[in-house]
Amino acid sequence: MKYILVTGGVISGIGKGIIASSIGTILKSCGLRVTAIKIDPYINIDAGTFSPYEHGEVFVLNDGGEVYLDLGNYERFLDINLYRDNNITTGKIYQHVINKERRGDYLGKTVQVVPHITDAIQEWVMNQAKVPVDSNKEEPQICVIELGGTIGDIEGMPFVEAFRQFQFKAKRENFYNIHVSLVPQPSATGEQKTKPTQNSVRELRGLGLSPDLIICRSSTPIEMAVKEKISMFCHVNPEQVMCIHDVSSTYRVPLLLEEQGIVKYFKERLNLPIDDSSSDLLLKWRNMADRYERLQTTCTIALVGKYTKLRDCYASVFRALEHSALAINHKLNLIYIDSIDLEQITKVQDPVKFHEAWQKLCKADGILVPGGFGHKGTLGKLQAISWARTKKIPFLGVCLGMQLAVIEFARNCLDLKDANSTEFEPDTPVPLVIDMPEYNSDDLGGKMRLGLRRTVFRTQESILRKLYGDVPFIEERHRHRYEVNPDLLSHFEQKDLTFVGQDVDGKRMEIIELANHPYFVGVQFHPEFSSRPMKPSPPYLGLLLAATGNLTVYLQQLSKVSSRGPLRRNDGYSDASDDCFLEPRIAELEIS
């Protein structure tokens, strides 16, 4: 097993996650099996109770793990499925050690940070690195480990010490340290400054870790003189200093690293059994990056949500939309609209903001209402849903978005004016959305319906079923505490809103579709968590197809193709084309 540790310096949020994902992609393109671990030094057990404004979205894994959004990058770039234990936190490590102490596993010894905490970190990494994460179920050969935060943070010290010890346990030929640092360029002088990187590397070396590779983040490409200066003062060769400057898309990052010779250096330093030449996977990645930059035709999607001030709050939603837009050769223009700006209270308090929000909504080719929690902004979301339904604008509701779509339809089409969710109004006379029996309101952490669950299609006439390849059931990831009340479904049976997908027991409503509408779909699950750059999520693909006026033609041609044999989704990047979702390719279906 080879271990690649990615550390960061100067500032957080420098791009370690994308760089770690890109390194994994390059190694996978060389034919190696790669896994990834993210270490977050905070005391929380997991990311489940985070405010989105603290760390961005909460990413959900197949096993129900609520983890930091960087694991979403790993899964998307590497096309793997990780587990909750691939996200290590200080809280998990201390809980593990304290539980062992309570059981008496330490035989009365004084339990200390060194060696007990540091040993627990090393054991966790070694055990989790062996867990298969791809469809072949084979043990990985490379483990990329990202240490969150920056070198020098007090909460990260036990992890740095653990890896200082671990480098000797793993042996030099099996351990590799990459340090990501910022090279600022003040506008006053325009000069690229190396001192922050020098200080960061000095601190890292003082803690017992010497970087094998320094990756410099900068706004513009680093000049050779700057690279040589970093090499001189950081005790590495000039070839061990690489640059990732700001680029048009993250798809370009693996290509930048590959162009700077990182494959050859990995091969020599870690004695990897790989060729120096580029693989088909990296070639497809390059074609995808090039095609992304050539896109001209734009599709505008309005995201109406609660956490619109920070883009990372909807990171996976944005990526899923981007994957789908790329698949149909369109450039995504995603407009973020704070749902409260659509409400009457904003019209009274700030008329300009109110009218600007509605102007954005009216110009959108499609509308998306994502998941969320709490009552704030729900009236604005309901109004956006009503606008999409009545004006026949393509619409996708995810999780809470689906629940609100059901409530909006009940209020305005079934004359159930008091229909509501018990999340917003516990004593509502028409509880159309209710809390699930397993939900415990006294303990929020990990007490939702989480992870991969099966959804069974009730009809063959479903749009979403066709987009998924005309399969009888699908499996997608969930994260919710509330569900549509099955006791009130009789109200909808004679109307156009149909519950086309349910759980295996037929008790939980998973998918809604509205007849006589270009695309009005709601899903209880979170399909964005399964979207990949070369395998876009079907619900999001349907939204983009409808928003560009291509859905009907696509479904007709898809039906012709499926009549010649069953459709299938690509199983892995190794076989996926650079622009396809289903076999045969979307390009062959003549999407304009």
C-alpha cells in the first residue's frame, strides 16, 4: 500500500480537496486502484449537524455517512463509492479511544495523546485504506489522504504527529507528502511572493514532515525564478515545485499536474508499476475539459434556496447541473435566488430586491428547488414552484423541494388550503408532510433516513424511468426526516400529479411527476450525490433537456434505441466516453 498525504499551508480553502482528487484521478488513469481519506480536525463526530454556512453542504455516502463535501469531490473525480470511515474527525478518534479505555483495553495505563491517540489515527488509516471502493471490490493500491486545515493549527497537531511517526512505519518508498501552499500576488506590486510558502514549509519540517512535492496555488502561472526561489529555501529540487493557477474549470487541474511531470515523479519516488504515457481515461478527461471551455450555447437555471450566499452550500447540486449541461453541449448559467426575496415581506421591506429576484426567476429556462431544513423561505419556494407549474417552466424539486411541490399542488389544485408540513406547523389540520417514525427530535446527529435506498417505479410511463434506462427500480441516496403522508394520497389519485416511485414497501413516496407539463418532477432522494462528470444524474439531465427544449426528441430517440436492446448506464470511467450518459452516446441522439 502506498500512502500520499496532502497537507496545506498559509490559508484554508486553498484547493487541497480538488488537488487530492486530481492526483487520485491521474493515478487511476495509470491503471492503479485508488482510495481516499479526508481528515477533519474538528471535534464533531461527523458533518451532519453543521450549518451549511460553516463548511458548505453535507455530503451523504451510500452507507448513510454524513461527511465533508471534499469526499464528494473524491467520488466524482475517481468514480468510487466511499464509506463514513473514509472521513476521520477528532471527535471520532477520541470517541474510539475513550470507548476502548472504558472497556479496559488499555489495561490500566494512562491514556495520552501520544501514543494512544496517534496510534489510533494510524490504525484507522491503515485499516480504511484496504477497504475496496470501486465496483471490482479489489483492495486499493494507493490511498490519498487529505489533512484538513493548515499546518500549525492547534487542533491538527495530533494528526501531524501521527503521520510523522507513520512515515517510518510505512517506509520511505510507501509514503509521500504533498504540501499545497499559496503564492499571493499583491495588486500593488504584481510580484509573486514566496515568503508565506517558505514559512509554511519551515513549520511543516519543524513538525517532522518534509514535503516531497510542493504545489503552489496562484492566480497566474508561477514564473521560473519564483519556482527556483521556493526550491532553494524549501529544500526541494525545482522539479518538485509545481503550480496550479486559477483555471476556467476544475476539470483542467489533473491535466495541469500531468503536464508538469507528476506521473514520472510518482513512478520513480514510489516505485509504481506504471507507464509514462497518458491513458485513455486522461485523454477523455482532456477532451471533456476542452469541450467545457468551447461551449457557447447557454442554459439558465434558477436555484431557489435558503443558503444562496455561499456557493458551497449547494456544491453537489451545482456539479450535477454542470455534468448534465456538459452532456448536452450547453454552458450552464446557474442563478442563485434567496427564496425569502420572492416573498411579500421582502416586497414591503426591500422592493428593489423583491423585483430583482422575480426578474431572475422569470428569465430562467428551468427552476430547481433543492433540499433544506426549517420554515424560513418556504413561502418563496412555494411561489417559485407555483410559477413553474402554471407557466409550464421545467421544474425539479429535490427532497424538501418535492415535499413543497406536493403541498403547493394540494393548496392550489385540490383546494386543501391548510395543507402543510408538520416541520413548519406541528398542529396543521392537513398534515400532508409528516415526520417519520424513526426520527428522534431530541437527537439530531445521524437520526434521519440516510444513505442508499431502493425506489420502485409503479408505472412504465414515467419520464424519470425512461431517463434511468427503463429499469424497474433505482437506488439513490437519501437524507430526510419528513415524508409525504401516505394516508392522504387518495386526494391525488384523480388528478395530474402522480406518485410514480415508492419505496420497496410502497409506504414512502419517492418520485412525483405532473402530467401535461414539459417537466415537473420531484424526488425525495438526492440524485446529485451520485452524479459524475461523465455520468450525469438522470433527474438533472431531464431538467436540462427540458430547459433546452430537447427532452421530447431525446425520449423519442431513446425509445427507438431501447427497442433494439436494453439501455445501460456506464459502469466506470474506464469505459465511459467523454460526453455520454447512456449507451449509445447522447451525441448519437442528435441533441441540438
